[in-house]
Amino acid sequence: MFHFRKTKKQMIALCLSAALSAGSLTAYAATEYWNDASTKPMVETKTPISDNTNWEQWKAGWDNLKTNYEQVALTPGADFSKLNFGWYSKEKTDKAMVRIADNKEMKNAKEFKGTCTEGTVINGVQYYSNKVTA
């Protein structure tokens, strides 16, 4: 009888482990919201290259844009309510700052302060690393 209980407990543990392992491998993504500009090459949108850029223009302009290290990068924050901003600048400031508003006039904008530290040297130019979390 003791041997049966041990085997039964081992089987239950094995089944639970398998179920938990299978569940942890499952990933979900909302791919229906993904915007693949290459599928609509003539659709135009506003980009850093111009106000009316289509996919082909974007690809052609990327070689010039990719070396502009002062472009702002956005990354997810520590949780769903946070957004990280990062960029290089050629000038050091006391504090990096981002202003966010719900209108283009920037009325009632909220300011978020971050850090500006010595960054890297690229092609002989000293850049400063700016980081702000909003």
C-alpha cells in the first residue's frame, strides 16, 4: 500500500509539473494591431524624414536618419503605467526633461525630469545620455 501511495503522489507531481511547464510556454500577442508599412508601400504618413513619407521613401531616407543619435527612443517602463524616453545630446544639461500633454498646444503639460550623464564618444563627438521615465 505504501508503494502505491508513493507512485500516486509521484504521478500527480509529474502531471502538475507538465501542466505548469506547458502553460508557461504559451505566449499571446496582439498581432492584428501590428502595422507593417511594407504591405502598403504607397500609403503616406508623417515621419522624421518628411510630413508625407511612404515605405519606399522611408527605406531610402533611413541611411541618413540612422546616424542621427539625437533621435528619441521609447521603451516600456517598469509597469504598464510607465514609459521610458532616452536620447543622446551634444550638450550637457542639469536635468533631462520631457513634457507630455493631451493637446498640441501643450496646455497643462506635465513635466517629467530625468538624468543627463556623460555618454559615449562617436566619431570624435562627445554625446550625453538623457533618460526620463514618465
